[in-house]
Amino acid sequence: MKLAVLIAALCASCGGVILSAAKPRAARSKISMSQLSPKNQAAIEANIERKAGQVTEAMQEYVKSSPLVGVITLDDAKYCHDDIHLEDPKQWAVGDSDNRQSYWLLDYRCIFQRVEGLTFDVVKAGVTDDNIFQAPGVIITHRTANAATDKKPMIEYTDEYIEAHSKMTGNKSTQRERAVSPSTIGGEKSYTYNSDLVHKGLERAVYKLLARNVSFIVGDCGFDNGIQTIITKIIADARPHKRCPCLMSPLTMLPTILKMIAEKEVVLVLTSNSISFNEHGFKKLTGLDDTFGDILNSKQTVSVLGLQDVEGFGNPVASGDSVDLTLSQRQIPEIISARMKNLTAEGKAVGAILSECSELPAYSNKFREKFGVPVFDAMTAVSFVADSLKPNLAYNASAVADDGKPFKRETPSELAERMGWKEEPKEEL
């Protein structure tokens, strides 16, 4: 049995083994283990076991160096990977925090977990001081054409709750019936969640991610900053003796970024909708006093720029449809330039850009190139946590000369002797 397992492991990693003498490929034939001498069988078994050990070690090193990111996603994020019931799924650029490629290209693993009842409208409305959600979560699954309203008919959408749309074992969704009963009014079928149900959905989603042993948890929407304390409380109650960091929104980084900029500089915060941003409350979203973003305040240090009127971007982001990437890449920098000119006229300059919207990381390199300032976004927030958890292979315990002059690099044996290690450490390349 052990040999069979080892052979399977080796074949999985190497694509199979052909036991035969050297012959032209077309003439090769497989030889069973029983046809070999005991000595050859032992040699092959030892080789397979060695290869299997190498595969296991490589996987362990990969897991160690590649943090597993647990992503909390909105229930109405209809553009997620496995929403196969949509005839016209959303398309997005790499950089969107709902795109698994955004994580893989940074050498991070990821698991997406939807929260039943948590919608964009819910996080935009925010919570009270008692952590009560101020808006219900409404999921519309079917809508027929209605001449009496200006609501466009929508594509038929699944009534099932799609719990997870990214698993390490494959791409198949985990679907189940929703926790509430639907209502149909005026040709529109919907599911409505009150505050208690949204809280239960959050708790269930966080527990699912913790059960998968994620390295840390992030959100997929900048407005998730309003639920940061709720998530950390759920984590604390779920595993009081085991850490799991949480950073739900890039807006959490704003107080730190403000410490970086010089006098008379401001942080330009890009948001998908400045109206919703202001309605949510500057203080609740950023953790800062309102005076930081008050345009009438001469000491204003935060300038909020809404992109809701950008053609091909504002409306698609709000409705969850595909953004016009070509149009957006041209228009968004133009709007930023116009805001920078206005700030210059007021004697201020932009010292950094912070993108609230989770779709904006796709444009960050464009902003860096054009404006020459640091740009922070949802994916730099992910890296902020991820890179603090994984080993930094650039450094080891090598000796450094006290005077700062170049020093002779220690050999593994010298390092092991100085550190008192029993075995020689492998020298990092």
C-alpha cells in the first residue's frame, strides 16, 4: 500500500514513470515491478520515496512562503468566478481584489467567501454605534420588463446562495438555499436580510475562512472599513488563542499615510462614489475627524475625489457590470489632473493617492507613472499584511560589521557554529 501511495505521488509530480530499457519512444513497453529483481525493486522504491519527499517538502515550502488570504466578498458581487448562471458575467482587469489572479501574481494563495445578505448598499449605509446595519441587504434574482418603471429587465439569476467561489480543490461553487424566503413584487423577486441576519452571515463566513486556516482576512470593498471591528470581534470570539490578522479596507491605512506626507500636502482618496462616501460619514470610514477632509479648512489633509460620473466606470461599478477599461484608463487620470490643479491653486499638492474602490488597483501603475507619487490600494493593503507573515528570503542571521564596512559572508558551517545549530542551515540563494 505504501509503495502504491509513493508511486501515485511521484506520478502526480512527474507525469508517470516508464520502467524500460532505452528504446525508441514508439517501441517502449512498460515493465511491472514483479518482473524486476528485488535489488532493482528496492532501488526504484527508494527513488520514488525520495521524489515523493521532495514533492512534499516543496509543497510545505510553498505553503510557508505563500500566505493564504481569506477574502470576504459581498453577496451581490455577481461578477465572481463561478457565477455560471449569469449569461453575461463581469469582465475585469488584473488588480481587482475579486480577481484571484491579482493574488496569484503576487505569490499569495486565496480563498473567497461570500457573506449572505451583505450587499454594497449595506456596507455603504454603514452601522450605528451599536453595530446595527442601517440598511437591509436585498438580493434581486429575477426582474421582468415593466413599462411603468425605468428599471431595466435583468438576466435570470440563481436563487441559491453561492457561498464560496474559489476553493483550493477546484472551481466548483458551494451552493445552498438562502436563509430567508423570497418576495415577489411588481415582477421583481428578491430576498431581504435584516441586521441580525447580516451579522449571522458575517459570522458564518468568518468561521468558514478560519476553518480553512487562512493567514489573514481582507474585504473586497473599500466601504468594508465600517465592519472592521465587527470582523475582528468575530475572530476573537472564534479563536481567542490563535491570531488571524484582519484588514478589511485600504482606508484603514489612511492615518499612517497622512504621517508620510509633507506640510501643505494632501492625500487624494479616490472613491467609486463620493456621494456615498460622504453620506457614510468621513469619520466612520476613515477613523479621522471630519476636519481632515473639510475643503473649507485651510489645514485640510485629505481630498476625496468621486469617480461616479466617469463614463464607463461609475455606473458599471455601482451595478456590478463590466467596466470599460480603455475609457477608464484615459478619463480617470484626466479627472485626477484636474483635481490636482485645483489643489495647486489653493497652495496644496498631492503627496500620495489612496484608492478606496477595489477595482482601482488595476490603474495604480498608470497613476504612479503619470503623477510620480506613492499609490496605495486594496492590493497594497493585502501585501502590507501578507509580506509581514511570510519569510523574507533576502535576509538571514549573517554577521554585520559594527562599522558598517563590507564584511566577509559567512559560510553555512560558520553560521551554524556561531548560532549553535546542530545541523547546517541551507544557504539561501
